[in-house]
Amino acid sequence: MRIRGLGRLKTQYAKLRGRLNPGPIVLLYHRVAKLSQDPHLLAVSPQHFEEQLNAMRQHYQVVSLSELGGRLADGGRLEPVVVITFDDGYADNAEFAFPLVKKYGIPVTFYLTSGFVGSTKECLQDDLERILLSSHQCPDSLRITIKGKLFIWALNSFKAPYASATQITGWNMESKTDPTPRHLAHREIHNLLRTVHPAERENILEQLRSQFKVLSVARPTYRAMTWAQARMMLTCDLISIGAHTVNHPYLSALTLPEQNAEILESKQTIEKQTGQSVTTFAYPYGTRESYTPATIDLLKQQGFTIACSNFRERIGRQTDLFQIPRLVVRNWNGDDFLKQLCNGRL
């Protein structure tokens, strides 16, 4: 049956809620911003985010992550509640998301990549988009060395002007085809760099910037939040902050001492800067392959009580508190957001 209007959707939602979403749902956001290009589908516009918050408030009980953790631990009945989390710590989280969640009285956990907070660095995916897709200068061929192996991409095989890559909108990492060699290079380089050590990753990005003649200073709309913004958000009792490592590495690709340093330094830095205890963690990338059982042991040793992943799975009594599944939210309006919830497609 096709659901057309919001009024009808509300009626159907009331009927379907218990059957289709019998347990809690933890939502994963990254950005609240309106972007001209969003290759990784990380941004929800401020308008759509407010519509989603309004829909959640009307149809769900929205609880904090810590409250959900308590419910999972005490063995009581699991209601179909919603939890909201944000990863990475973009400045727009403080500028646009925070005022809206405060307006609607909704608790949120923001996970910060501590090494980026207050810096002029961009996240990996943003840096690649800026270098490969937004730069008006482009070499005939791109050469970079990754883990001792030389990779070459021919970028002059596309007949249209190089600047056309900046004019193509709507392409993303889920697209079936790549409209230019630059888009293909973006896809392949991102996949290669995910598992590279942070120090080598930065060296490779510098190779890219040099060949495309791009500066390393982050664009204002792509910067991480400052510590002052983090402290400002924590003046609201609805907000909690968790750790997301220092450099956003693929943890399973690091040695255990390197993993321990990424996790512990992130926790200690956030606690020092905010004066708040940090007990929750979000794995960078969050796939089952991006961390190991040893990573979980490190988190327990360092005093964490909950850790969030990034894979689809229903939350139930058997859910591991150190592998909480989350569902990524896209840039849907309020109606479409509710449809996704009702159909279980988030």
C-alpha cells in the first residue's frame, strides 16, 4: 500500500510501529548542512533535520544513549525508543543541530574526533572531495604511493573540461557509474586510504594537494567544531559527548598500542577540555571489520560503558553494549523519514 499524506501516514504509523520496529533504534547523523556536493551522503539540511526531529517527537519516545544502555543492562522491557547520535564533530553540529535539538528538547550524543577539534584540517572524505572534485586545476595524470605501491590515474581521458567535475551534482559513492575519471579516482582513493595509518594518510593527502595545487587549510563550512563550541553545548543537560579517537583511523589496521593511544588520548583530551567524564565511544567507520575483540577489551579497560558501531541490526536483549548497531539517516524530509522508519529501511 502506498502512503501518500502525512495524516494518513500517522494513522498507518500507529498501526505498524509495534510490529515493524519492536525495539530501540539508534540513529547516526554526521552533518546538518546544505551542501552543493555530498559524495558520502553525510549531510541533512537544517530544514529536513527539523522536520525529522518534529516527526520523532510526535511518534517516538526519544531517550539518551545512556538511558538506552541502562535499559539494555537491567533486563527490562525494550520499548521502541529512538536515540540520536552524531559522529565526527563538525562545526555545523554546534551551529545548526544543537539549537534545534535544544528547541525540541531532545537528547543527543555527539562523538568528537579529538585531533580535529579546533583544527584547520578537513576529514578524509571532505579533503578528497575538495581536491579531486572541487579543484579547477587538474594534472593530466595523478600519481601517489600508498603502502609502498605506486598508483596512477589518467585524468586527461575525459573530453570535457576538467572543471566539469565541479559542475556535476548528484553523484555519490552509492552511484553505479562515475561520470569522470576524477570521480572514479575519488572513489578508489577513498577506499584505499580508509585503512592507511593516519601518518601515511596525511602524507598521501599532501601528495594530492600538491598535484592539484590545493591548500591544506579547511574550508570554513567543513571545519570541525571548536572546544568552546563543545563546552557551550554541554551547558545543556540534553547533550553528552563521547570519544571517536584522535585521528579517525581504521582501528583494526593499527597495532594494539596504537589503538590504545588513539582511544585513550581521545578520551583524556575531551575530558580535559570539557570537564566532563567520557564513557561512550563510537568506532570510526563502524563496520565489523574496522575493529576487533581486542579493541573492545581496550575500551572496557579504559572505563567505557557503551560503544556504537555502524551496521544495520535490530537492538534486542542479546545486543552487545560495545557493539550498538546504528542506522544512518539521509537527507529526507519529515514524511519520507517516517516512511523509512515504518518500512524498516533506515
